[in-house]
Amino acid sequence: MAAVLLASAPAAAARAADPPAAGYRACSVLRTIAWHGWAAGGDGRYHPVTVRKPYAFSVVFPVVRFPAPVH
């Protein structure tokens, strides 16, 4: 399913619109990257530190709508 969504990229107009153009949906993700390192302290020794950096990205994808079943 992911390959199909990636293979059928939406039009540039749909990506630029806010909210997305009709027939498209946007999905946003907010994450935080954390890594450990060392920093020199005022006492001349190194101390372990954790660095955190938040990031966000959005993906616009086409919405396929099927007609309602007729009974």
C-alpha cells in the first residue's frame, strides 16, 4: 500500500494548498530526535548531556473514494 501511495505523488497544487485540495488528505508527524554526547563543564571536566531536537513533516496523499454499495 505504501508503494502505491508513494508512486502516485499528488499534484503540486495539492501539496501547496492549505488545507489540501479536494481529493487529497494531509498527514502530519511530530517527532523528537535525542542523542547522547559530552560537554565541557565550568569545572574543567566533561559531563554527559542529552540533546533533543524536535522535527515535523507532512505528507499529502490522494484519497480514493469508492461509491456506496447499492442493494
